Amino acid sequence: MYFLLKQLKDNFRDRSIVMLDTTSDLIRYGLKAAMMTGHPEDLKEVIDALSMKDAIYHIRIFDKNGIIKFSSNISEINKNITSIEPHHIDFKQIVNKVMSMGPEKKKYLITAPIINEKICQSCHEEQRTIAYLDVETNLTLAENLFYTGFGHMIYLGWAVVIILSIGLYLIFNKFISSPLKKLAIALKDVEKGHLNVQLKGNQNDEISSVFKHFNAMTSNLKSSSEKIDKMHMAELQRLGRLTTLGELTSQTAHEVNNHIAIISSRIDYLSLESKKVEELQKFVEDYEVLQDQISKISYITGNILKYSRKQNSEKKEINLANIIRDNASLYNDILEKKKIKLIVNINAKNVVTVADAVQINQVLTNLINNAADAIHNDGNIIITLLCDIDNNLVLSVEDDGPGIKNELTDEIFSPFFTTKNSKTNTGLGLYIVKKICDNHNAEIHCASDPENCTKFTITFKG
């Protein structure tokens, strides 16, 4: 709107300039004709005739000293223009035509020198400028209406801009800013643990869509939280039972050791007596078999007592090979009953790393149990420890049972995910394994053939 009004204003100004040029040219021709014919009164008639036009406000001709020689207002003749209208003319600037618009009266002004042409030089000699022509024109009715409306339109434009700004602010605040503030407050509530937060969105817009996704997220979080709490309570109860069982097992193992010690000492006595009593010598091989079996029982009860002791959870230098062998010795007898062979391959020279022994034991326990569950009966579990080309320790647990479907390998480390049908299975085993690996700056990867095998590989970064 502003540029349109400016263009109209320029058009009016150009038209008025053309009118001023035409009027000044007409007066020049009249002046030239009057002077050439020797009838100066003819110029006065021309000036008076032009002054009668509504568009003409004032016409003057004054000399270089500012004395008015001709004027549409007779009372100004022979007076100095500087005394009539101070600051109206600056003689230093009138080298060529000067055109402007009076800021107060809103009139177009033109002041131009009357040049001493060749035909005039016989009377005016060789002076360059004979006099000055000064013309003022009034604004036409259309121009007056335009300039009045111009100001009104500018004010109206500003009013429209302000109204639009306020309207856009209110719309932005209602549909964008306010919903985003609600979302920010709701997120803070969720961060504090308040999972019952729900946002209402009544519009079919992007913000309402965000609210719907937020509500779905909080609902899922609440459901997962409740499930975790139930699982946690069940695990605590199970842990309590296992703790009690562990204490009973520890006490039983201790009592068994006491009785084994008595039996072992009696066998040693009989073995010594067999060297003295000839009738007992035929039982020497039986004494050795019994002593060997007692040693195996002592080894098993010793491991039970070792693992039943409370262990502090802390990271320190551990021998990873020893931890693997200890776990294997615990599972050998159990796995043999299921006709599963446990194979341990230690192919690393430097088997020492900084880790939490308790958590590493938990990792091996979960992986071995999963492998045994996958095989069921008749199969192999291979535990391998080696160093890669970057000298990182790489631990792998591989079984030859049915593998995991390819589309499920990305989900197996998620909490509560399981492919087992057992009601007692929580789906947290591999999730805990992944968290322990992350805690040890170790990477765990699963490679599986759905038909033949599954292999978990853990790389301990140096």
C-alpha cells in the first residue's frame, strides 16, 4: 500500500512539474514577444490572464537585486522579494531552474533565470541573466484530496499492521506457544516420575498429534514402570529365597565337609593298616577309588562355599581365564546330565583385565544358561577367550542349538523381551548382560543362524 501511494504521489508531482514548465515557458514567450515589439504592457496582460486560473497562485518577475518588475499582485511591484517573503529565494542557488514544493502551503514553486539571448543583447548588453521568473501553483482538488487521504492511509496501514500483529500474537500464543508450554511442564512432571500426566488436544493439527504421541509415551512408560515394579518385586522375592537357599546350601556343604573329613581320615587309617594286615591289602584299590571320590566331593563343596560368600562389587584387575574355568567347573556336572558338553578354549596370553568379578560371573551365568536352554539335550557349548589384532580380550559363548530369527536379533537386549515359554522367565537376562557390558566399556554382539547356532561375542576395550 505504501509503495502504491508513493507511486501516485510521484505521478501527481510529475504532472505538476509539467504544468509549471508549461506555464513558465508560456510566460517566457510572452515576455520575449512583448519586449521585441516594445509593448511591455502585453506581458502584464499575459500574467494577469494566467493568474486568473485556479491552479496559478502567484507569478513574479524580479531582477538580480530582487526588485519585482512584474507580479500577479500589483502591490508587490517595485518591492524587494526578500522583504515580502524572506527565505523564499536563495540567489546563490538559482544557477539553473529550481523547483520545489512548499512544505507549509503545499504549493509547487519554480524559480528560473531569464537568460540574455542573442536577440536581447542589443538592449541588455552581454550580461548573462536579465531577471528571474518565479511561479507558484496551487494543488488541484484531486491533489488536495490525495494528500489528505495519503496521511489517513498511512495511519490506516499502521493500524492494520498493529491489529495483524496482535492477532498473530494471540493466534501464535493460543495454538503454538501455550501448547508448547503445557508440553514443557508435562515433560518436567514426567521427569520427576509423574507418569499419570495426559495432555488434551481437541484440534486435528500437528500440536494435537504431538500431544497424542506424548500421551501414548506416558501410557507406555507407566505400563513398563508397573511391569518393572512387579518384576522387581518378584526378583526380590526370588532373591530372598535364593539367599536363604544359598545359606542353607553353605551350611550343608560345611557339614558335608566335616563328615567327609572324618571319612577321609578313616580311609587313610585303613590304607595304612592295609600295609600291616595282609587281609586288608586286597582293598587297596578300593581305598584309592574312595579317596578320589572324596576329593571330588570336597572340590564341589569348596566351590559351593566359595560362591556362597558375600563378595564386594568393585572393579579391579581380574584373571578372566580363571573366572571362565571356575564357572565351567560349576556347570560341568549339571550340563553332563543334559548330555551337553562344555568346551573351554583359552587362546590369550594376557588374560588380565580391569572388571567387576561378580558382574562378569553374572554375564557368564546368563549366557551359559541361555545356551543350555536353547540346546535342551545333546549339544555343545563353547567358551572361547582370545586377543584380537588390537590386543583386546574377546570372550565368546557359542552353542549349536536352534538359533535366533534374524528379525529378532536387534530386540534381544531389550528389557522383558524373551522367546522362551517359561512362566518364570523375566526376559531381563540379556538386558542385564548388555548393561554390564556397557558398564565395562565392552561391546556385545550376537550372531545367529536360525537353524544351527548362536554366538555371543564380548570385546573388552583396552
